[in-house]
Amino acid sequence: MSKTSYINYLDISGELILLKKISEKDESALSELYDRHSKYLYTIIYFILRDEAEAEDTLQEVFLQIWEKINSYDENFGNPLAWITRITRNKAIDRLRSKGFKNRSSEIDIERVFDLSSDSTSNPEKATSMTQEQHEISNALQTLNQNQRDLIEFAYFRGYSQSELAEQFNIPLGTVKTRMRAAMISLREKLKHLI
């Protein structure tokens, strides 16, 4: 086992231990999870909602859902941070839709949320702040053609449904489905070691 994969193994093991403690209703474990990930999760929420107060409320809802739904976590479907990030993204998108923020979502700078810009690795300061996993995700997204990447960004980072994507990009719904399926197959293949 390489040093990098061992470190990643230890990190995931630590997260799994925290989730186990949370499932046993250990409040200090939830606090530790909050301390570890709240800044990262807040950033995702903020750049979806673009409102500090709404982002703070949503972040609290995320941790409440983690507390209440901890038994729904299944490590076979991804590492703990992927599960928590999915909850966060879904909560933020739910809030976005409930508050009628759909028109404002076009102002969101998706590149800043996930640091997907192609020059992110050319800036040493940015490169050191990105985790290995972020680098791999960023690189995988960069391999998609622009049409696929746009659909993935709007669907997963802005909360658009496939019907809304067809309308937004003025393309048939079948084309949206085909492009997204091809993009997801490609991403899944490139990132299968992270899943």
C-alpha cells in the first residue's frame, strides 16, 4: 500500500469511526465532524445560495439531517465525505428551489465552488490547497467535452432537472439524457477508485 493510499485509508477510517459514534448518538462525534467539514460544506452551500444567512441555516439543517439520518449511510456507496457532500448539495438545492432563487443561480461561479478551472494547478498556492481527490475530480471533469461539462455543472451544481436543462440549452430532452449518461459513464470510469 502506497503512503498516499494509506493516508487516504486512515482519513476514511477516521470518518467511518465518527459516523459510527454519531449513530450511537455521541454528540461530541457530531461536533468533531462539524469542526472538520463545516467550512468546506458552508462554501458549497454559499455558492449555491449566494446568501450568508440562508447558507448558515442550511448548514445547520445538513448536520441535523446527518444526526437524524445517520443510519442511511452505506459505505458501499462512497466515502463519508461524499455522502455528506451529497446531503449538503441536495439541501442547498432544495433551499434554492423553495426560495425561488432559480434566476439568481445563473450568477453562481461554479468554478470557484469546486475549483474546476484549468489553471488551478498552475497556481502553486491553489494547487497545495486542493486535496488529491479534488485534483482527480477536477481533472476528470476537464476531460469531458464542453457540452457534457455544461450539463453536469448545471445539473449537479446548480440543481437543474433534465427538462430544465433541455430548455436552458435549447436542445431535445433525449440529447440531454444521452450527453449526461455518456458524461457520467466517463466520470465513473475515471473516478472509480474514489467510489
